[in-house]
Amino acid sequence: MTQHDSPALPAHRPGASGQAPDAPSLSRTTRPWMPALLYTLGFLTVYLLAICTPWGQRAENALFGLGKQGGEEAWIYPLSGAAYGSTPLPPLELSAKPTLMVGLAVIVVLTLVRRCWWQGCAALGVVILTTGGKEVLKSTLPRPDLVGAPENLLDQGFPSGHTAIPAALTLAAVLVVSPRIRPYIATAGVLWLACIAAASATMGGHRPSEVLGATLLACAWYGLATWLLPSAAAPGATRSTRALPVITLTVALVIALVSGARNDTLTRSLVSAATAFICAALVWYAAVGRPAHTARRTRPALR
């Protein structure tokens, strides 16, 4: 070994022998704030590109011209609640508010049972700010008519309220449940989201940008909530089997394809399914993927 190859040895400090260096604390300055910023930038990017540009408007408006108007040709239409006498799949149609209320009640109960006060407050904040924020944004964010679109395509629906509910409730649930079952709760929520997001897009109630915007909004609030949590209450590493992410996203893709399928147009079906799958992947990474990365980044180095 040459002189240049010899490793530098740390200087010996008196009294430091046999003692491990102090582990870095998971303070607000060490936990990553970048995910919240990236989700927010993603939300703004989707809005600006899809709604505030002529080519973005033309691309989404063209989807409504593929096939028949309305959702009757969608495979999931009998479960949408739009058909007379049908029972809506929560939170579609009139089941939206009851689903939200039940979800909030479950979060409160879990908070009281597990006595996780900080996590419970953060979970409630994620749901309230996401669902309340989408109402504010729908009425304040302008949708300029840049392409002379038909009147029925000028309604403001950004972001999608039906998609915001399963996205927010899933992210809130992973904050208040035990870390042992967190991946499985996230799996159930992601599959639910894939179904609702695809159904909302394919039946014509919302554009793909509105579905994607609602998911990014929920992820942004979740990222901010986890960053602001005290160190002791911050989500730790989420451990699961290596096959669970692959299984979850594969099943989510299948559900998105079935829920987004229509009898009259393949293009609109595939676009709806792709949008729903992206939403599912975003929520899975926010709920399960990012805490594990945080734990690895802040783990003290062994010397």
C-alpha cells in the first residue's frame, strides 16, 4: 500500500474509547422537508400545464370526445351510484360525505385507543386540509378558456374531491396505526384509491389532471405533517416483506385497468387507468417508502 492509499485514522480523543458517537436526533431540521416541496411543485406543475396552457386543455378536452358522453359505457358504472337504484362505491356520488365522516371518526378512535396524540392531530390535519383545501382551490384557482371549449367542459373541478378522500384517509391512517400493520393499511388504501381515481376519470366526472392534482395535494399535506411532527412522534422505518410493494402495485394496476375500462374507447380507458396507477404509486411511496428512506438517512454511522 502506497502512502496515498493509506487510510486516514481518526485522531484519538481522551475519554472517547469504547463510546459510540452521539446519534443524530430526528429533529425538524434533520427530517427531510424535500418531499413536501416536491409534491407541492408537482401539484402546481399539473395545474399550470393541464389547465393554463392551450395544448394541455386540448389534450384533456379531447378525451371527452372519445366515446359517448357520460359514464354509462364504463364497466364500473353499476357501482358508481349514478345508475338509478344502485349503491355507490364509497366515496362516489352521495356517499362522499358519509365516507369522510366515518373516516374521521375512525382516526379519532384510533388516536384515543393508541394515545398517539401528535400523530392523531397530524392525521386529522391531513384529512381536513386536503378535503377542505380542495374546496377552496376549486373556487379560487381559475380555469381560463384558452381553446374555445364547449360550455360543459368549462366547469371547475381541480382538484378532484372524490379522489382526495381516499388519498387523504389512507395517508392519515398510516399515521395512527401501529408500524407493524402500517404497510398493510397502506396497501388497502392504495387499492381503494386506484379504483376511485380510475372511476372518477373514466366516467367523465373529472379530468386526469384533477385526479392527479388531488393525490398530489394529499401527499403534500402528509409530507408537511410528518416534517412538523416532534422527533418522538415522527414515523419511523416501515418494514414489510420485499414482495409487498410489487404485489400491491401490481394489484393496483389491475384494479385501475378494470375500473377505468369503457366499452366504447380504449384510449380513454388506458389514460384513466394510467392516471389512477400513478396516484396509487404516489400514495404508496409517501406512506411506506419515504419513512424507510428517512430512517436510513439518519442512522448513525458505525465506527
